[in-house]
Amino acid sequence: MELRIGINVGDIIIDGDDIYGDGVNVASRLEELAEPGGTCVSGTVFDQVKDKLDFGFDDLGPREVNNIIEPIRTYRVRMDGGASTKTSARPDEPQPPPLSDKPSIAVLPIENMSGDPEQEYFSDGITEDIITELSKISGLFVIARHSAFTYKGNSVTLKQVGRELGVRYVIEGNVRKAGERLRITAQLIDATTDHHLWAERYDRDLEDIFAVQDEVARQVAAALAVVFKPGEAERLAHAPTDNLEPYYERQLKRPSTISNISTRII
């Protein structure tokens, strides 16, 4: 008897002698993708064991399966060992979008490092506002919020993000909020090489939050040698504000569909 095996790491729900949930569902779909006698693992499993086992892995790419919203990053285990290889995508699989002729960039969700889950809306708001500021620069191709936030809480490589979204550059960072003080770090990375192009840390008062977001946009544009059109630089130069109520109200009114806190940290 030849068995097919699917392995995934994820949350499960225990109900008596039964278990279910997305973690089980993904493992079940991976089992269906495996060949008789073979084993398929999810991208989450691969990221955790790729340098710790003697097995080789074939990258099968993202696979769309029934009843799972997002494609599953799938790897086939090679029991004969050897280096991991990339298997060509099937003809019916969606191909990654081509790179734009403009500098293309995605802003990954800023990580909340405050230790307070209630501040999650705050870090999400910073991410959204940086995306908005960058979108004001006509010389940049900026990925929309809803696409960038699909990676929130997921263990992914920047090369994968760049390939799937069709961008060359990625911004990621974190924020710590303590009382009326903020520490925000941001870094610009070339997703094709994993090389850092720019990084900065901002220690500011809470009332300076908008000025920090504008400064991030300007420094990213400078790092990518983007030429501003008339009026664009002025639109980024917002005056600091001491009224943060609209910012909090906007974030509190927006229904949150994201429950995970962590994102990828370099």
C-alpha cells in the first residue's frame, strides 16, 4: 500500500477526539497534491526545516486548491536528498505579473512591537498611510493595501513577495509605542537580491507621526532616484499636527479582518 502524505503547520481546533480547522484543511489538500508514496509540505513547514534536514525539496510553486482562499506554497519532498530545485509551473497556473517600467514597490504590514494587541490598528494605520503617501508620487508603481495585507502574519520570503506581486522593492518595519513616544523603523529592500537599499529609525513624539510617514516616502523616493513632478514634493510636506483624534477614529471605525500580530522580521 502506497500512501500520500501532506504536512502543514497551523492552528487547529480540538473537539473531543476530532480535530479540524484551516491547519488541517491545508494538510489535507497537500496530501491530495502528493504523488502515491510521496510527501508534500506547505511553505510554512519548508521555511522551518529547509536547512535542518538531509531531504531535498522541489518547489512546486503556489497551488490553488478547493475551499482554501489563498494559493498554498507547495514543496515536494525528495527522499534521495540533494539541493532544492524549482519545478516549472504548470501551464494552467497563474504566472506572476510582469515588473512595471516604473520602480515598483510593496509596503508590507508594519509590525506592532508594543506588546499590546490593542495597538494593532495603530500599526496598520501607519502602513496604510505610508502606502497613501507613496501613491502620491507618480514615478512609483505602488501595490494597493489589500494586496500587501494578504502577507500579514505569514512567513514568506521577500523574493516570493516580489515574484507574486510583480514588484522589485519591498518596505518593511515595525513600530513601538510607549505613552506619547514612538519608535518606528523602516527599511527598503531589493526583493530580487535581498539587499538593503535604505533603512532608518525614528524616535519621535506621537504628534509627529504624520511627519514621519511623509519623511519615509521622501527618503524612499530619494533612494530609488525618483524624479518628482511639479507639486508632488509639496504634497508630501504636511505640517505636523497635534490633533490625532481623526487618526484614531478612522482606525477604530475600520473593521479589522486581520487577527495575527506578527510579520516577517529580518
